Amino acid sequence: MAERETTVGPEEGLHARPAAQFVKAAKQFSSDIVVVKGEREANAKSSLKIMTLGAKKGDSITIRAEGDDAQEAVDTLADLISADEH
């Protein structure tokens, strides 16, 4: 299992376009991936689930993956969501 904490970068948080881009990237990996914010966690391959976390710019989230490409998935997604531009 791989895990990495990161800070949400986009101005609109994990909502709308950033969430869609995040999910599109997550679906490229075979690993099971979840995003954790506080006590809540969501499947990284579901836009609706991701948006229910309500992660805003500056919030700390943890990306956790389990599978053959877990480390690559975690690193790629953490880098993607911490960037300011989407």
C-alpha cells in the first residue's frame, strides 16, 4: 500500500473540472485508490464521491492506493491535485 498527504491547490478545490481531471487520471491506474479528508474517504475513480469530500483550496488530503501501480498512482495524483492550475 502507498500513501501520500498533499494540499489541494486549485482555487475551486476538488470540485467540477479539477475533480473530473483527477478521476480521469485515477482511472488510468489498476490500483484501488481512495482520497481521505478528515474522517471521510472516497473512491478516487468517482467524481461524485470525490466532490462529496468538499475539499477546498489549502485543505490537506491523503491519497491512498493498493495494487501493482500504487506508488505511481499516489505520486501522480498528489502532484496533479497540488498544482494550482487545471
